Amino acid sequence: MKVVHVTWTLKFGGIETMLVNIANQQTLSGADVTVIVLNQEYEPTLTSKLSKKVNLIINSRAHASKNPKLINWVNTQLENLQPDIIHTHSSKAIGLFKPKWRQRSVTTLHALPFGSFYNTKLPKFLTKNFPILNIWGKTGNLGNMNLYPQVFAISNSVKKGLEQYGIQSEVIYNGIPTSKFKLRELRQPNGLFKIVQVGRLECVNKGQDVLLDALSLLPKNITVDFIGDGPDMEALRQKAEQYGLNGRIKWFGGQPPQFIAERLKDYDLFVQPSRLEGFGLTVAEAMCAQLPVLVSSGQGPEEVTQGDRYGWTFVNGDADSLAKEIKNIQNHYNQALDKALAARDYVVNAFDVATTATNYLNAYNKILAFTLLNK
């Protein structure tokens, strides 16, 4: 089977890192895999992790360029490759494809849905008939989603969200390379109670400001390390300074997957304070490292932890609730270690990237079989 994955960028991020892992796993299953990157935005440290069996094609297009040459370029690549399945990781991309390639296209929604199928700044009859016009319009993450024969959701939370827009989807959970994570010893915290948060610094979705609010309510022996960068870095630094928290916080910025896989074991608790989160790949990573986890309620991360079964939850957006649960975990750390041990086994069985890659290949085969039957 020839599979082409299409993404706009290949830089450090949950989607891009997982895409590299899935592509590698699919080649191990015998698939002929190509990754097409539509922009010249890639991180060499990440692309170097691709298997030599994966064909990598990177366009020279600058970010946000509206040069129509992109349409011809991507369709030329598809003509040369003749893929059985084209798997996009941003739904807008299908607007670039000729109709015959749209029939072989699937997409994965990697976050909770929002927005519209069409560019709302243009007449609907135009954007409906010319999907290319939706690529640069403000459509949220739903642009051109209605054109796909098959849509995948990364969690039941995302699936339910899509149903509100009339889109049916199949849930295939994200996966991680579970064998690469070093395990935290089943030990009590030593002096400091060290919290880690991993993710894009974007408070409207990821909620790091809630974690700072909670930290200001907690004893000085509790610290937080932030791994990730994003548009709210400076605002969060200023907030930490206003609270007088600078001595209790470290900012590591964006780091490669290997850094995270090796360092999670050094902490006592992982906190995911997201307001809006479709899945929570970093939560699964922390659980894989045998690190206790605390996540916001009502989102994808709570689905990963199965509520309080494999971790703890706090009231979404509520700093008081978050601070209370952090203290509760600190005071009942033996229970936290028991959950962490069970969570590790659960993640290895449920969220290994090999399972994710296989599930996608099985889904592709069903689509191809259905297509052949209906020719």
C-alpha cells in the first residue's frame, strides 16, 4: 500500500512528532510511506528521526505564501507517487488536490473542532465550489472537512464535537513510542515537590496561567518546570514575576522528543491544565514514564486517564481546585505511586504508536476495499 501523509510543517509539536512515529511504524508494517511537507518549515532534529524507508518531500514555499504554484506542485508530487491513500493532518489541505485525489483522501482532526468548513469572508457559493479559497481563510480547524470520504478523530471528545457539525468520524487514539521513555522510580519526593508541564505556551487552550495561579496558593517547596514555547511565553513570565514565583519556576522552551522522554522521570507530578484539549499526548507520555498525572476535567486528557482511575482531575479553569488536588496528591503520594504503576501498564497496551499505526492501516484497507466494491 502506498500512503502519503501531508502536513504543512514538520517542527516540534505533538502532531508532527506523532506523524514521524506513525510513518516509521507504517513502513515496518510493509507500507510504502511518503511524507509531504507543504511549507519549508521543518526541524532537522525531527526529520532526522524519520526512517530511511520513509520518502520525505519538502516544498520551498514560505509560510502563509499565496503563490498558486503550490497547487501544481503538490498535484505533480501525487501524480508521481500514485498513492492509494492520502492522509492529511490539516483538513484544509484537500483544497489543493485535484478531484481524483480527493476521493483517496482521509484526515485526522487532532484537536477539538471549531470554526466553519468555509472561508466566512467570501460568498459561500465561491468557497464551496473552489475549496482552495478556504485554505487561507479563517475557518478554524474545520476548513474543507466536509470534503473527505473519511475523517478520523483522536478521541471520543473530538468525535462528539464533530457530530455537532454533522461530521461522522472514526476514533483512532494517538500513540507514543512507549519503549523510549525512561521510568520514574517508585519513590517519595525528596525535599522539593517538582511539577512539570509540557506543551505549547498558549493559555486560551493549554491553561498554563491557571497553573501559575494555583502555584501562588501553594507552599514554597512546590516548583514547576515548563517545557515548551509559544505566544504566551512573555505574558506567563510577567505573571510569574508579579506573583514572586521566579525562584520556583524554570522555562526550558521547546525541546526535542528525546529530551522529554529522558527527563519526565526527574519529576514528582505532571500537570495538564488545559481549558480545551482534544487528546493529551503529553499526558500519555507522562503516564508512560510512570509519573503521576493531574489533568483538567471534561477534556481529552481526562479520557486518557479514564477520569481518576489512572490519574487525578481538577475542575477545568479553577486554580483553587488545581491547588487543592496538588496538595492532595502530595499528601497521599503512596496512592499516587500505585496509580502511576497501573497507568504505565495501561498506556503501553492502549497508546503505543505501533497500535495507532496499525489501526490506521486497517482503516485504509477498509476504505480501499469499499472503493473497489463500488467501482
